[in-house]
Amino acid sequence: MKGRVVLIGPGRLGQAIARLLCDAGYDLRALISRDPVRAVAAARFAGCRNAASADLSRVAEGELILLALPDDQLGAMAATLRRDGHLRPGATLIHFSGLHPAAILLGKEGPPLRALSLHPLQTFADSVMGVRNLPGTTFAVEGTPDVIPLGEALVADLGGRSLVLSAEQKPLYHAAACVASNYMVTLVDTACQIFSACGFGQEEAFHYLTPLLRGTGRNLAALGPKLALTGPIARGDVRTVGKHLRAIAHLPGGVDQIYRILGIKTVELALKKGTLDAEAAEEILRLLESDGES
């Protein structure tokens, strides 16, 4: 066994982490949830049926205490564990927030502890997909220098790759992750809204767009953003951009503003790619930055 682990918060992320650590040879001593039924289901998923618990005192069984909780609950839970004497001296508290520093888990009361932050640069639609997606994922590792090797070892056992960050870098890192993942989902929903204005339902629009989304994802993965960029702005099709703006001008929800802002950024990218000349770029920017209909 590689270490005794207690995990608090068996949601989608927590279950995926627990399953992979069990598979890697860690001793999952307790998987704790306020909901006993949820704890049992999560323990079954992880393959450690006896680990299910609703008793926080079982934290004392662990050397590695994993807090797979929402960001706003991390500090309060760590304070509770310290105050109630549930932590053994030398235990390492670990959270999975992309925003908060590891130090949010530490305080002056209680035994000497270590703190670590591991954030998988991945999305967790459900636990099964989490187990499939985590191997190969980049993890942001943050903490004091003495715990970084432990974090890197855990990431390796989860099948991931480590990226060591400072606490000061995490807000920028997390904002980038939100744009790449959360905002991508919102962007696809916006595309479906525009498509459905042709007379289709949202689900039907998504069905038609899905092959394009898959192809774009493959191109991005293989080529990177600059080389993967295609479309009217990359080609310098000024009239096409103007027709788009006229077509979406009547749509609700600020769709035209989303198109304009992303279009301006796309002009920048197309210029870097070298497929858009300066004259066409200027004309497209004039359309995108105008207040009225184009």
C-alpha cells in the first residue's frame, strides 16, 4: 500500500480520484459524506465498499486527507478538522481547487500539518467520464516546496502530468481553464441559439453542429489554435462578416456582441496566422467595432 487515504466529498471528482487511487494501490480508509447513501454508492464505485462513512472522526485514520469539496467549503471544513482533533500530526491536507492556494487549509490550531493543492485541468460531467479522462490530464500542483514531490507522485499515480504553480499564479490559471472549458460550453450553446433561428430546435441544432465541433477539437489538438483557425475572418471575407452581423442583429441575449468580441480576437489570431492581410483586417474590424447594424 502506498499510503492511507481519507476522502471527504464523494462527488464526481471525488469518486474518480478515489477509484484511480485505489487502482494505484493506495489504502482508502474512509470515503466520507454527510449522506450515508451517497457514501455507500461512492465506495462501491471506487471498489472499496468498507470505506463508506458519514463519521468525520475517521479522518484520523488517514495520512493523506483529500477534500473534494466546493471552493467555498474548503476553509471551513479544514478548520473543523483541526478544531475537533481529527487530524494526526504530520497529515497532509489536499484540496482540488484551481483557485484557492493550499494554505487555505492551514491554521494555527491543531497538530503540525502539511497542505497541498492538486487541480486537474479537466472537466467532470460524471464519475465514469472522470475516470476515463483523468489519465493524461495536466494537474496544477501548488504548495510549499517540501510537499511538491508528494503532489507530483500522486499526479503520476493518477496517470496525470504535473504543472507546478505558485499561489499567485492560480487565479490567472483558473480563469484560463474556465474560458477553455466553461465558456466553450456557453459558446456552443450560443451557436445553437443562432442555428435554431433558422427554424430548428436547440437540440436539433446541437445535433447538426456536433460533427463540426468534433472536427474542430481534433484540429486544435493536432495543430494548435493558430493553424487550426479557418473561416471567413481567416480568409479575409469582409462581406461575409457583414452579412453575419445583419443576420444576427435581431437575436436576443447579446448574441451580436458575443460575435463581435470573438470576431475581434479572431482578427488578431488570423493576422498571426498570416492568412489575413492588413487591409482586410481593418475593414473587418470596422464592421465588428461599429455600434449600428452593418
